[in-house]
Amino acid sequence: MRKFSLSAILLVSLWACETHQAPSAEAYQAALDSTRVAKPEISQEVITDILQQIPSPLEISVLLKESGTAYNQAMLNDPQKTSVYNTNYEKAINLGIYGTDLGYTNIYEQNQDAIFYLNSIKELADELSIGQFFDFGTIKRLATNSSNLDSLLYLTTKNFNNINAFLQDQKRSNLSILILTGGWLEALHITCQVAEKNPNNKVLIERIGEQKMIMDNIMLLLSFYSESNSSMAAYMKELQPLADAFGKVEIVHTYAEPTFVEVDGMLVVQDNSTSEVIMSPENLKEIASHTQSIRKNIIK
Amino acid sequence: MKKVFVTFSFLAFFLFAGNVANAQCSASELADNCITQLGDGFNFVKSFPVDGEGGGKNKIEYSYVFAKGTEYSINLCTDGDTADGIVVSLYDSNRRKLTTNAANGKIFKGLRYNCNSTGIYYITFTFDGSSTHCGGSVLGFKR
């Protein structure tokens, strides 16, 4: 009888197992102990909905490359600095920063630099017990051959998506918020740096102003945790001057009915609406300046 | 003994039923495999599982910030060659319906959107005569 019950429990346990290799309970617990927070007063579903809106930093890298901007490694974070990030919060936000740097090096097909950033990501992800979602072996193999760019971009993007989904499933969205915030801040930093050297590039300047929408989302996400978690509150405070600078940006939308045509079996829709960013040169400088100082504090 | 047998049978039934339900719709797998459907030059952004739970769920929604000057591709994958009645619709931040893959009397397996207005867009999946209520979708972009 007892054997039978034990078998049933074992069977149930096996059935309940996830297919991916999760870290051991102890490792996971240890990694997240310092990030334990009281539940935010908002539902997980709302947090996930807002998080998924944050655009991929790859979009900025593609924009820069296609506008003819040269690759500049000096703008990126030093891949050797992983050891200075001590808390899980620092690790998560810098994981996001390295993620954007990796995407940038990939888009520009700078294989050697990509390997450096990949190693940094592996180190931080392992320390956060989320390294199992990153297929480092395959990514490294793909990164050494530029003809694999599509697969490389797909796999790195998918791995980061999986990490964020896992953290949200585990009700640890605060780390997911920091990863996405770091990734976004690094993309903004790169854009500001390039825009400073190309003051006539209106597309880049407009793209900076448009980040007001993402800034609002990030501040909203941080606010959900700020009362229950002092580290999240500190990041919110750190980002506040940038949010204030973005607050002066105005975005005007004008709606017009879209039109569509059928091309090779695909429906191709032309958006006839427009959006216009209204931002003074002083405001742009203010955004760039706050971005640099916040990033400097974060990357140390 | 009888009590244990009944308890075990009860547990096994629910677990087995859960497994069968999962096997019915491999939405995440369909979404992941849909990457190959993105056209030339498109970069993968996100995959969207579309699991209508056998008809129990009639709308699945995701959202993303589209950027001006960027072309987005939303591709749909099912177990078959058609869209199987899965309708993907795009709404702007004011919840104004902009487009759908149901046009010209048919349901396309995806759509491309040349964005000219940066903002939050809502991508919804609904079902119109779908036999499986199951599919996957991917979002890609190119400049």
C-alpha cells in the first residue's frame, strides 16, 4: 500500500516537471534572496502587458547601421566589468545593457566583440540562475560565422525573451523590468551618442524623442515596486530626472485611414497616420546628459 | 486500498486530461517554428502563441511599440496551409482598428505594416470558423 502511494506521488511529481532544465531550488533561492519583495499592488498580467511593449534594442542598432553610422565599440560598456556588479539588481540591469551591446555587435557583424559580450552575459546570467535559458554554445558557434547572422539574432532575441518570460512566471518581474530597463537605456545612450555627432540626422533625434513613451512605461513599472522594495525605488529615483526631461517632449499624432494592397499573397498595409515629435535642442541635450550620467552610475 | 485507488484515479484523470489538453494545441511550438515564415530582411522580435483553448477563449491580445519608418511583419502559422480562421487585427493606441488579415474575401496568413506613426499597437487574434483554435505568430521588423 505504502509503495503504491509513494509511486503515485513520484508519478505525480514527474508529471508536474517542466521540460526545461530549471536550476535547483536552493540555487534559485540563493540567487533571488536579495531580490525578494512584497507583491506589487498590481496584477502580474498588467506588468507582463506593459513589459512586452518595450521595443527590441535591435531596432536602434539596425537603424544606425542602415543610416551608414560606423561601428564604435567605445560607446559600449566594458565587457570585463562583470565582477563589479554585486547585487542581483546590478547584475540584472547590466545584463540588459550587455544584451543591447551584444545585439549592436551582432548587427555590425563584429564577431570577436560579440564573443566578449556573450561571455559577460553568460557570467551574469549564471549568477542570476537564468543561464540555462541562454544557448551559449550555439550562439558562440553562430557568432563566429557572419553568414549565420539571421540565426544568431533570432537565437539571442529568443533567449532573452525566454529569460523574461521565466522571470515573470516566477513572479520575479522586478528583475525582468531591470533587464529591459538596462537594454533600453543602453540603446538610448548609443542613439544619443550618435545623434550628438550627427546633429542633422532628424530620424535619430525623432527616435530619441519617441522614447518618452517607453520612459513612461518604465517609470510606471518601477512605481509598482517602489513602495515595497528600496532598490527598485532607488532606480526610480535615479531615472526621475530623465523622466522629467522626457516630460517636456510632445508627440502629436494625426490619424488617417490606412490603405492596403496584396503583394505576392501577403497583405501589405500602408499606415497613413503620422506622428511628430516636438522637442527643443536644449531638451535633447538635457535628455542626452541625464542618459549619460544615469548610465555611468549603473555601469560603474 | 479502495480509498487510495480512487484518489489516485482521480489525480491521474486530471493530470492526464491536462496533458491531453496541452497536446491539443502546441501554440508555443507553432509560434517558434513560424520564424521561417518571416520574409527576407525581417528581424525576429517576438513570438506569440495563439491558443484559443479549443474555443474557450475567443480573443488573445499582445502589444508592442511600433516605430515610424519601420516595416513590421506579422506572420501566422497553423498546423495546415491556411490561417484556419485565425484573424489577426491591428489596433492603434486609441484602440482604433487599423487593419486585419481578413481582406478581399479571404484570410491571409499574415500582414505587413509600414508604420508611419510611432506608438503602442495592439495585436489581437480572434477566431472566425476556426477548426483548431490553435496557432502561432511571429513579429518581425525591417527598415
